[in-house]
Amino acid sequence: MIKQLEEFEIEEIMDIWLKTNITAHSFMPEKYWVKNYSIVKDEYIPFSTTFVYKEGNITKGFISIIDNSFIGALFVLEDYQGQGIGKKLLNYCKSLYPSLELAVYTENASSVNFYKHCGFDIKKEQQNEDSGFMEYIMTWKKE
């Protein structure tokens, strides 16, 4: 089931955010994610529209949309990856928004390939201002 985030679920999605970022971005120091935890929790999550994917009482993933177009986060717990949850969350947002954009690290090949498979195109490559690592800006538009 996909539903809008409720305040009591913030700690749970932030736990998913931290664990998944550390695993998916092994090329980056873990302390980068730990350092940014509070900024994401206190600044980004409150200003984004976040949808969670739940089965029973288990939150298995979430997606956050900023300014009705930018995917600030799409994370699925490692144990549940490869089961179509990320695609379901993405398709749910595609049904709500006419276009979507995101930034993904170039070294995160599995995520880059996932987004390409879901219809996103690489618009440009740039250096991430905060981390210094290279990233792609990828876009999708409803046809």
C-alpha cells in the first residue's frame, strides 16, 4: 500500500534513508550521510511530499517529491530491493506529476540503470555542490 507519510513515521523513513545511503554509496564516506541526517530530517522531509510503501506494519520504502517535480529521495530497504517497490513508488508519482527530475551519483550504476529502465533520460552531468562527487540530472516527462 502506498500512502502519504505521517509524522510518526519520520524516524522510520530516516532509518531507511541512512542505511540505504550508506550501502548504495560505498564510494562515499559513511560520515557524510551521518552528518546530513539532521538536515534531511529537519529541513527536506518537512518541505517535501513523501509517500511510503507499507506492507502490514512494515515500511519497506519511500519517495519524497520537492516542489511538485524533484525526486529528493527514493529508497527501499535492502531486504526488499528487487521486488518492484521502487518502481511502484515511482509509477505512483508519475501518475500525480507531469514531469519528474532527480539527481543520482554517476558511480551508483544500479540506480542509474533503474531510472533509465523507468523511462528517465540523462539531461546533464555535474559535480554535486555538497559532496563533490559527480552526478547525473535525469528527467522524465509524461507523454
